Amino acid sequence: MPLWSNWSGRQQARPVAVPFLRSEADAQALVRDAAANGTSIRVAGAGHSHAPLVISDGIIADASGLAGVIGTDTAARRAWVWAGTPIYALGRPLHDAGLALKNQGDIDRQAIAGAVATGTHGSGPALQNLSAAVTGARVVLASGETVDCAADAHSDLWQVARLNLGALGVVTRLQLQLREAYKLVERGWSEPYEALLPKLADLIAANRHFEFFWYPYNDTAIAKAIQETDAQPVYPLAEEGARCAWNYEVLPNHRPHRHTEMEYSVPAGSGPECLGAIRELIRRDFPELQWPVEYRTVAADDVWLSMAYGRPTVTVSVHQDISVDEEPYFRACEEIFLSFEGRPHWGKVNYLDGAQLAVCHPRWRDWWAARDQVDPDQLFLNEYLRGVRPPR
């Protein structure tokens, strides 16, 4: 049996097959055969999730063959893209059409469908996550039928598709709301945490993007602020923290060090206090920790399972080396996150059961009801998703 592994190597599976999808017709045939044989299907993107979303002893389909920009609408500032397209491969084609993603995360190696399926985000108090940019989707359902969904067509399916956990079907293409191409200039610096904290609210308000990493071992914050600019790009690109170029050249960063990660989203007003509690926990109980804690902001949205559903959000991320057992540290952090009404990132570690997730997400049962209607036999669920699914 083939071996499937995520990026960090911490999530591994022995599926019966890992077929490589090259067309929608191929995806339809795969789904029909799997349904006839009673074999579950999960779809893998780039494997950057730290959560057990892909793990399956059934079929794990590789969607990376469904890649590229299908077409752009400059007037509407929209584009259809293949689901397996790496985010880094969207930058230049969209730019050549005068368009750009409104925002993106720190890493651009994920497949766009995987990033959408888990609510991946960047930073910026006025900037939503990638799921909120989805205006349309094409999905191969458990029946083998292909459905196009949008706000005005199969709207409940569209709501599920916007952040779908890979549980709706095989997403083959996405339509994204974009903006005109734009340039960014960034400024990076370090300073003591206690010096940064009083300025935090002003730094967030004054910049399109602001984020920082707090390093426990020296109590230092490595901060980064990014603004739009009319200045000409400067090549070759400078190191992170000093770049001036187009959006897709400035926003992503190289993060090669293997790690595992937990991230929770808390109400924006609680962000500093939540981080303070995490800092106190680390200094008291985990003083040997070498990995940083990351602090970002995300705008509110109306995506049913989004971590930012209905509220402006601060995200706090904790990390650990893959050679170390992260569970004691992560569980202690999770207690604090939950005390601040935190919602876990779908692509990162959490230990919540279905009842706890239902408390986090007001539209939890609505999402599941719409999903179950088109996949009553749970073809697209794995053990993890079956375990958190609400009882019938």
C-alpha cells in the first residue's frame, strides 16, 4: 500500500490508492467507482495541514494535476482557477491580467483548494481569509454529479464549499474575488516584547498588514509592517522585512523548518490578554521552549465554519519541533485559548470533540446538514470527521 505523508511528516496514512487527478472527467469516474465499491475518498493538496483531515485508509486523491488559471474577468475582478493550483502559481498569471489576491498567508506552497478548505489567512484587520474570497465552486458530489454553486445557485452548497474540510466532494475549480494588482513595501524590526505591547493597537491600525513573532527564550518580538506603495519594485528581492515589490512577491515567506502547530482565533479585543496568558504559561511551565508564538489579525466574515465568522479576530499560533512531543504544551495552550472563546484553525492541531466544536461555531449544524444532504453515505468523511460529526 502507498504511503501518504503531510509536509511535517507527523500525519501519515496507508491508503489503498493515491490516484493523480488530471481532469474533471477523471474525478467523476473516480468518485463513481469509489461509491460503487464503498471506498471513502479524501483529497490531498500540498499536505501543509497539521490536522488529520486527509488521513484515510481509503483513497487519497492527489489533485495537483488540476492546476492553472482557467480564466479571468478583469471588469468583475474575478478568476476561475483549478483547485490544485499552488498559491505561488497564481501570482504571476493573475498579475498579468492586472489582478491579485486581496491577501494570502505566510506560506504560498499550499494548493488553493486546500487553503480555502481550511480557512487559511494572512494578516490585516481589514483583510478576510481566503475562504471569504470564494464566489463560486465546481464540485464532484458523491453521486458523481458535477455541480456549480454560488451565492445565487445552490447557496447552501456554496456556503459549505467556501470552507469545506474536504468533506463536500472533489472540488475541481474555484472562482475567487480579487482586486487590482498592487505593490507592497515592508519594514521589519525587533524589540523587547514589553516595548512593543503598548504600541500594538496603533501598529495594527496604522498598517495594511502587521504581525509579530514573540520568542520566549529572549522575550523579543520580531515584527513586520506592510503597506501599499506606488514605488517601483526593487530587484533582486531583499530579505524578508525589507522587500518592495508586487503583492505576490512580498507576502509569502520561506519557512523550511519542520514543525507542528496549533492556532486559535479569539475576538480581536481579547488578543493581547490571550497572548499575555500564553506568555505567562510558557515562562512558568515551558521555559525551555525555543519556538516562537505568532500574532496576527483577520477581518470578520460570514463563512459558516470560518474562525472569523461574525467577529474581528486575532490569531495566536504556537509551534513545536517535530522531534518533540507537543501535546503537553499544546493542551495547556488550548485551555487558555478556549477560555477566551477561541476557535481552532482547521488546518492545525486541536483536541476538541464535536460538542466542543459546535460551541465554537454557531453554524456547525447548518454546515453538516447541507453537507450530509449530498453525501448521506459519508463517502468523503474520514475517521476524524466522522468522530466530530453531530449525531443524526
